[in-house]
Amino acid sequence: MTATTDWAEFAAREFEPRDVLAEIGFEPVCKPRVLARLAGVPEYELPPPCGGCPQERFLGLPDEDLDVLYGGAGGGGKSASLLALAIRTCIRFPGIQIFWFRKTFPQLNQSVLRNLARYNYAKGLGASWNGSKYELRFPGASILTFAHAKNMEEAAALSSAEINMLIIDERTTMPPDVVDFLYTRIRSGVAGVPCLGARSASNPGHIGHGIVKADYVDATDYGAKEITDSAGRRRLFIPAKASDNPYVGDYEKTLEGIADPDLRARIKDGDWSAMPDAAFPDWKRDRIIVPPFQIPDTWQRRGGMDYGWAAPSVYLAAAKDNDGRLWFYRELTMVQTPEREQARQIREANAGHHVQIIAADPAMWGKTGSSLPPADQMATEGVHLTKADNDRLGGKARFHTYLAEAPACAHHRVLGWATCPLLHVIDGACQQFAKTMGELPRDPRRPEDVDTDGPDHWYDAGRYLIMSIGGETKFHFPEPEPAVQALDPNAAGNRTAPSVPSIGGFPILQGGDPWAL
């Protein structure tokens, strides 16, 4: 350096950050640039990157504590972007701990681990691969760990993990409760090592579709704005389509050939507009949720309980009215709670009311080690359970029976409704039950059942409760008032006025609808 050399210019040249993406041969897809390249334009004449294409936007985000979903269609290069980001971040921040998750190991092995092998495990950057621990270690002590968790039991094995950046590929395939738990591990306890939040990629569909759509797609107006979550973290959504990536070639034609129009819309166009493969498409929240009211003491009360430890134990209570409708009014969710404490909480929730039957998970009668079965332990606390009918298919069918439309209840008759479901939930009383029922997908291997990898604990508690109720619904209607005879003063005789049209003595109202009373 000569005495006349500008120091700032020298520093900018000598200490410019490494272009890690170029070193591993990764260039974010800029569609105009790629189209020009595919058209035969020489490299030196290609247009510069525009910075506005989805991969460019995703990889151009600042290294901050963000929560980002790069989601939509297949073929957009989402997973490749995640891997490039993870490798670059490990180089930029010595000592950082990045965890990459898929739902199962086969999914992990068939996707990112194969792509990592194409990069020769980043050996050109000085990284080393530990195949027994599925860890990619970098100079500077950064570690990229590949893991999987299909349920809370597997996720609980990571309860002591410190995750500086969480990466979730195909996020909607992961159960929402597992994702929520992994988010609790995002932190940094080492000075100089940043906490960089979470980066996810996903197609629409699967078990997490509903919550991902609500939290990212709807909340950001399909990516038009950012929001700040309850943890103070900026949340962003970057939409992806197969057409974003000209390199996919004939793959887009393959997607065009998908026969199922809903599946084609999700995979080709990244359409989040419908909940695919819903186990309960007849769960209509606006017809099921009702304002709080005082439940009459004369109504029968039943309980249902699903048992768990790392996965939650769930208790639901419902009242059966004189017509046989069910009104769910109480919910308890208990995680890692001893059986006797669960019993005490249930006893407190039922205080002042006689709950005739609590139909419980048959697994509660199984012995655990040298201890009494959970059902017996709860009985010592005064909560006596009845072994539930665990017919899964019959239970789901029974749910559909109660979700079907029937003559409107008194509440909905006042609103002018002719019909409403036989099942209602008191607003604010059973929030997880109401939420998960609308989001549960069908089992892809057994479509007549729900996907048991999902958060089905509230559903199971409700299923046990519903299966404990026998008999058909019997609707009770008020006796019709006697017809009023109106005399015509101009009539020659004692003739009555024309009668009101009726069916079975009930006047026909609202265009002839007999259920409009």
C-alpha cells in the first residue's frame, strides 16, 4: 500500500466478506438472467441480478432474528436456498449452531443429505462431515446438525438443545405442536454468537397447512407486508412458484399433468386457498361456536380424556341437552403432569356439577412399571373413569353425525336459522379443541381416519366422549298455540277467517320453511 492509497478503499477491498455462495457454485435464481443464459447470451453480456426474484429476496435478507417462510409451489428452489443459507451462515458466524429439521429420517436422507453430497459436504470451505451424528462441522466451530421429529416424544430429546438458527424444510408436514416446541429452543447463550431466528420452506398441504396459512400467508397478506410476532420477531412470507425457476425445464409440464385439480393448484401454483385433505370438512366454525350461556343443571354432562405425558393429556366436558345436542364447555390440557395431579385438576374443573361418565383412553388401564395403572391412580383421587370405546372409524363417523345439520337449536332459531349442527362449542371454553378439529388432515394411508401424527389429542378426547353417548336425538318443540278464530263482522254467518297455512299445526313462516320457528 502506498502512502497515497485511500485506507477506506483498501479496507473495503481486502476485508470484503467472502462470497460463500460463489465458492460452492450456487447462484440465486434471477429469472431474467437465467432466461438470457438459456437463450445463449454470453456470460459477460448477461443482465445483472435484479434482486427481486424469490431466491434473491430470501438470500438477500439481513442476518437478523427473523421468522421467514419461503413457501408455495414445487420446483421453486426453496430447499436449495435453505441449504445455501445454512452453509453461508456457518462461515459468516463462527461458533453458530444451526439445526435443520424434517419430519422423518427417510425424508431427510432423500432430500437435503443428497444435495449436501453434491456440494461434497462443503469440503472446499474446510468443513468435515460426521455421518454418525449427521453433523457438518466448519472451521471456527460452527455446526450444522440435521435432525428429525415426527412427534413430541422425538422432539423432547432436544429439550436441552441451543438453536441459534432453526431451519425447517417442508414445514407443513411437521405437527404444529412439534414446531412450537422447536421454537422454544431458539436462543443464544454465547457472547458473540447471534440468534438468527427461523427459516422455513414448504408447499401447501399436509398436517400443518391450516396454521402455516394463518400465521404466514394470511397474516402477511400473501407476503405484501411484514408483521411482528408475540416474541418481537419480524415475520415474513416469500411466495414461490415453479415458474420462478426456469431451470426446472420439463418439471413444470409434469406439474401441469397432475390430474387432481386441488393437488395441481397446490404443487404447481402454490395455492394456499383451501385446506387440503381435511378430516372434517364439515367443521364450520361459524355454525359451531356459540356465545357463553348458563348451562341448565338438568342437562346430562359427560367427559372424555386422552392420556399422555410428553404429548398432552386432554380432558373435555360437554353437556347433552334434551334434544340430544352436545355443548362442549370445558377443556384441560396437561403436559408432563402426574396422574394424581391430573385427577385433582379434573375434579376442580367439574366442581359443582355432576359429570355422569368420563370416558377415557383405554391405555390408562395398562400397567406402567411397578406403578398402578393411571386409571387406578386417578381413582384414588376421586376421579373414576370408564374405559372408552376406541373404535377409531366408528368414532370419526359419530363425529360426522353430530356435525351434520339438524333442526336449529333455540339460539340459532332466534337468529333466523333453519338448521345448525348437533355439536356446539362455547366460545372461549375449548379453544384447542375448536382449533385442531378444523385443521386435522386425513390419514394419507387410511383416509377414513385422521392423521395420528398430528395434534389429535383433543379430537381423541372428544371422540371418547361422543362414543359414550348412545341413542338417537329426539327433538322437542313447543306446543303450537290454539288457532285464534277471527269473526268477520260483515259476514252473514259465524264464519272464521282463512286459516294460517301450517304443517302439523305449526305455522309456515319465512317462505314455507317449517324449521324457522
